[in-house]
Amino acid sequence: MKASELRELTEQEITKQKNELSEELFNLKIQVATQQTTNVARIKKLRRDLARVHTVIKEKELALREKE
């Protein structure tokens, strides 16, 4: 998911996206550790998507502080 797409979402939707990505990343790490999957490239993609979500959340927090 692109950062520009994330910026258009509401806070609740972004939080939901963050939780889904975190859960999926956790499950994928477990699968790799137990050798149920070999799709390790997916971990990198999930980590980057999660970082984008965190960045957008931080941007929104800073924007709210500047308005005060």
C-alpha cells in the first residue's frame, strides 16, 4: 500500500490496517520458524508496509499538534 493511499484513510482505518499488518507479520514469522512456508520476501514487504503506516500515523499526530 502506498503512503498516499494511507493518508486518505481515517484514523480508525489506519489503526485497523496497522493491527492487520502486525498480526499478519507475526503469523508469517511463526510459519517461517516452523518451516510451514518459505515466502520470506513477504516479511520484508509487510515490514515496509507497517513502517509506512507508522509514518502516516506520526504525520497525523504532528499535524494535530501544529494546529493547537
